[in-house]
Amino acid sequence: MVSRIEVGYRERLRGLLGELGVAQPDQEAEVLMAGARKRAADEGLALEEALARAYEGLRDQARRLNGTTL
């Protein structure tokens, strides 16, 4: 069963990827979700923390590229 937190971060990631003009935001969001799961397992983080870091990293990258405050 997927938690509400995972559902929420998946939607946030998709939205940000869409705003960035990524061709397949759904697929890329899944890649980021899988990376966060792996990072959580590898580093002993809570999944929520790993998801937050994935989102924040993407958001910061978008800010640098666009010069905006997403």
C-alpha cells in the first residue's frame, strides 16, 4: 500500500517536472520516487526525509535554471 505522503510527493514532483517542461513528467517522477526509496534504504533515512530531499533538490535546480521562486 502506498502512503498518502508518497502520493503527495509523487504529485508534487510531477507538477514541478511539468512546469520545467519535462517530456514525460509521470515517468520521471517515478524515477525520482525510486531513487528516494533507494536513498532511504541505503542511508537509513525515513522515506519521508528522502522524498523531501528529492523534491527540494529538484526545486532548487529549477530555481537555478529559471531564476524563479517555485
